Amino acid sequence: MIEFDFELNYFDQVEEDIEIAKFWYYENSPDTDLDERFALAIKETINKLQKNPFIYYPIFENIRIAHPKFFPYGVHFIINEDKMEILIIAILHNKQDKSKITKRL
């Protein structure tokens, strides 16, 4: 498999997306480490897509979605091949309103 080395960028709101999800897992499962496992799953997903973003097909308007293992979330991103850049737009629960994504663009 060919691996790439794309530069990774993201909107400021992405950090907030992660913190909101982590807080939800912490509040709803306080006796577990689901919040930390969620953060690790997101990190692993981002590392994977950074190496080969083309394994994820565009869903709409060139936006691709990578799903972490075991969590119902998606890492929404676009690829700028000319700049060898990945731009992460949002990290959302699969049932969240997807209009957040287009509002950020």
C-alpha cells in the first residue's frame, strides 16, 4: 500500500468537537475510561487518514469521512492534493446534524 505524508490542518472547532464528546463519555460512563479511549480512537483514525486519505471516498462536496473503531463518530475532512494537505472540518456523532460541516466551510 502506498503511504503519503499529507500536512494536517483543522478548524479550531474540531478541538471543541473532541472535548464535547469526551465530556459526554466521561459524564455518562464515569467508572470507565471511555473518554480517553474515544480520544485515542480519534487520534488513531487521524493518523491512518493522514497516511492514506484516498481510502475514504468523497461522500458529498469532496468531503470524506473516516470512522474510528468502536465509536459512532466520523472525522469529516477534505483533501487538497496540490498542497498535500488534509483539512479536518469536524468530528461529529453519526446522528448529528451534518449541516455543521457545510457551515464551517
